[in-house]
Amino acid sequence: MKITHVQELLIRSFDSDLSEQEHAILEHALDNNPQLRQMKDELQQLRYTLAHLPSVLKPISEANVLGKLQQFMHEETNQRKFVLKLYNFSMTAAAAILLLAFFLFWKEHAFNLDSLFGYAGLSQEEMSNLFANY
């Protein structure tokens, strides 16, 4: 839809002052054109509705959006740092457990598969009974 000169004057009249000549042209067009009058009424109603929106529904400023985005990025960075620290701690704990197991087996001189799996010291009959149900 192409905006005519009179429609442009109508739209500008809401935000800025028109010259006397432009004001006269607009008033003459409003008196003679019911569609233009209807457009003016709809625009006034729309401006009123937008001005009285609840604060939750009002358009959000760019600074507010950027602030929320930076806050989200900061929280995500903190979460990533926490996960990284948790990962590092778990790897350190696993290494400590393996090192402790190594020293225990070394102290007992039990570096064979039976002792690693907990079968050291079992007789042949006990081993047969252990695996009989599997």
C-alpha cells in the first residue's frame, strides 16, 4: 500500500507540529475523507493502547536486552567454570585412587590378575563354587 502525502501528514501530526499550510491540508482531507478519519481514529487508539500497556508488555530497551544477555553469558561462564573444576577434581580423585591401589598391591607383592580381581587365596574348589551360578 502506497502512503499518500495526506496520510504522511496524518502520521507526522502525531509526533511533530505541522506548518499552518500542512495543518489546513490535513484538516480539509479529514473533513472530506471518511477512510482517512477512520485511519486517524485507529492510530489514536493504537497510540493510547501502546502508551497504557502494563510494564511487562512494554517494548524492552536495547540496553535491557543487552544487559540480560550479558548476565546470561556470565552465568553460563560460571557454570562452565564449575563443570571444569568438577571434572578436574574427579580426574584428580581417580588418579589418587589408582595410585593408592598401586601402592597397596605393591606393598602386598600381589601384581597378578587373581589379586587384581580379588581371587587371590581362593582354592580351586572355592573358585568353582564362586562361578557355578554364572
